[in-house]
Amino acid sequence: MITNYTNSVIYVGVTNNLERRIYEHKNKYFDGFSSRYNLKKLIYYEFFGDIRQAIAREKELKGLIRKKKEELVNQTNPQWKDLSIDWN
């Protein structure tokens, strides 16, 4: 999950390379939702060994209401820090 620096928008996605994908978000490599809303802060992630499981979890997370997503973030990252701050 990524958000902007005011935590007003939450985006859920799936990738096979998290560090690369966060770099792309932070540098606005692609036009789209994350670029439009300036989503650059990694606040939550999970790893899966199987892409089918990852996609199923992505769909599950996307289906949650915002409050449930916030609860999930708060369990592991209560200050909503950028978990990728030291990458690259």
C-alpha cells in the first residue's frame, strides 16, 4: 500500500519487484492514479511466493473499506512512516 504525504489516499497494487516499483512511483514513471495523487510513501506490504496468491490478496485488500486498510497499516506501521525511505 502506498499513500501521499498527507495520508489522504491509499493505493493497493501488486508487483514482482517491490523496490523497483516504489522507485517508479516516487519518480512518476507512468501516468496514472499514483502519479495523479502523488503517491510516494510505502506504508504496508506483504510478500508471497506465488503470484496467484499475491493477486488474490491484492483483490481482497482493494475490496476493503478504507477503515479496514487503516487498521491493517496501524498494526505494523502505526506512525505511517515511509517504509522505503532508505531504499535506493
